[in-house]
Amino acid sequence: MASEDTEMASLGSEMTSLGSEMASQVAEMAYQVAEMAYQVSETVSQVAEMVSQVAEMVSQVAEML
């Protein structure tokens, strides 16, 4: 009986360590996704800035005409 309890306990600790490993992997993935989202938003804002600059140039050219 004692050996069965020990086996169950070791199985439990193994499951716990497996769970914590999975949790850390999930957290790492979430961090990577957040980083990618930040980069995308940064790129979008840069593109928007470029578009507004182009629009400004176009309006200046139109004024000259």
C-alpha cells in the first residue's frame, strides 16, 4: 500500500511539473504574440504617417497647379 501511495505521489508531482512547464510555454507564446501585435501596430502607425505625408505633398502640388 505504501508503495502505491509513493507511486501516486510521484505521478502527481510529475503531472504538476508538466503542467507548470506547459504554463510557462503558454506564457512565452502569449508574450511573443503580444510582441508581434506591438510590431504590427508600430508598422501600421508608420504607414499611416507616410500616407499623411504623401497626402500633404499631393495637396502642395495641387496648390502649385
